[in-house]
Amino acid sequence: MGPPDGIAGVFDRAADTYDDVGVPWFGPIARGLVDELAVAPGERVLDVGCGRGAALAPLARATGPAGYALGIDLAPRMVDLAARDLADLPQVEVRVGDAQVPELPPATFDVVASCLVLFFLPDPADALRAWTRLLVPGGRMGVTTFGPQDDRWRAIDALFDPYLPPAMLDARTSGRRGPFASDDGMTALFDAAGLGSVRTAHRTVEAVFRDAEHYLEFSWSHGQRAMWEAVPVDARDAVRADVVAAVTALRDGSGALRFEQDVRHTLGTAG
Ligand SMILES: C[S@@+](CC[C@H](N)C(=O)[O-])C[C@H]1O[C@@H](n2cnc3c(N)ncnc32)[C@H](O)[C@@H]1O
């Protein structure tokens, strides 16, 4: 199988540095989701869009050797690296699979988790319904999205706007529009999927960048890479200079750049 197109292709190219540039980010975000899901030893757990395993690793540790933790992701390089990194946990399996239409048997998981994935999918409402069908009665769903973004961080993102196609301008990942803009929007998606006892938990995660170069390295290592790749190659140096200037202006007394990010975990239960 060749490299995938679209957003999965972006993550395939980012996989080697994903969550590995010295910014504790995806780990702390995913651990918040795993805490909220309170996985018990022996449970069967699915992590949809598992990436390098930020959630899959703590989920697998929580279910233990008597349990089962399956991660699926559409980016083969993510799958290869997650499988390599988690090879010492026999309860883990990682496979290439599409979160939009997961080809898994119904009613087989006690817990379905998905961290920072739903907003990338072509039809999030339909995907959530499909994930819900994979839960046993009483099984728990947990989905992580972003809350409001720091205005300073958003101003840096806005430097890419002139180059982004319309679909990327509706920056669902930063929660400005659509179902990802609010707790209520996510709750409505959960209601429409037939999930009950829906609740929201917010946590704050801090990103710290040593300097502008560190910020640039981070920005290529995850979904923001799609924004860089949308900038024509001959315009990238100019955008890079603008980003460096904006980041440099925001540094604190120690020379570092700090952003706090609100993270939204939406939890529900299958009937
Ligand atoms: C921001 S990353 C999150 C990864 C991981 N859950 C974490 O918290 O670090 C988004 C992930 O979703 C995956 N992804 C995007 N579209 C997908 C799809 N249709 N099916 C499965 N995975 C997908 C990407 O390959 C990427 O690994």
C-alpha cells in the first residue's frame, strides 16, 4: 500500500517527528482523556486515529495484560511507529484503518477513545455513529477536541490564511465553527449518535517553545504541517520570516514562548 492522500498523507509525512520535538503536548492531552475514561483491567479498548500512541499507550497500561487495546490509523507510518514503540505491551494491536468507516465487528469494545481526530473526518457525525456501534451496551465513548485557542497563537496561524483552501479556513481543529466550536456542539453530536449520560470535561495544557526555531519544528511535526504544505514553495521563506517575527515578539523574559490551550473531552455511554 502506498502513502495515503489528504490529511492522512500529511500525518504520514509528519510521523517520524510527531510528538517528538521536545514539546510535551499530545501526551498530556491524551492522558486527560484516558483519566476521564477510567479504563479497568481486562477491558477491550479501541483508540481511533491512534497516531504514535499518545492515548493508546496509557489505555493499554490501564487495561493491562488481561485486556486488549487496538489502535487504528489511516497513516501507515504512524501505525508502524506506534507498533514499534508499544511492542513490549502484548495487549496492544495497531492496524491501518479508516476512522470514517472502521471495519470492525459491532459491540466488541468496552471503551472507544479518539483524541484530536474527529474534526479531520469528512462526516464526523456519521463516524461517531459508526464508533458507537462498536461499543457493547454500557460501553464508554471519549472524544477529545480543542476548546478556544489563545488569541496570540491564532494570530500566528492567521499568517497562513492567504494560502489556505476554503476547507482549511474553516479551522475546525481550533474550534471556531461547526460542531467543534462549543461544548453544546459536541454534546449534540453525541446525542445524535445515540450516546447517553453525555458530559464534558475541560483541562488545560501548556505548550512551551524555547524559541522561534523550536516553534517552527513543532509546527511541521503535526497537523499544522498541512498549513505549511498549502503554502507554495516559493512563498514559504516569506511566511517563515513572518512566523519567526511574530513568535519572537511574543517571547517572555526567559526567551521562551508559552501558550495555554483549553482541551475539551466529551464523554458518553452507549445504551
Ligand atoms: C492530531 S493526530 C492525533 C493522534 C493521536 N490520537 C494523538 O492524540 O496523538 C490525528 C491522527 O488522525 C489520523 N487520521 C486522520 N484521518 C484519519 C482517518 N480517516 N482514519 C484514521 N485515522 C485518521 C492521522 O493519521 C493522525 O494520526
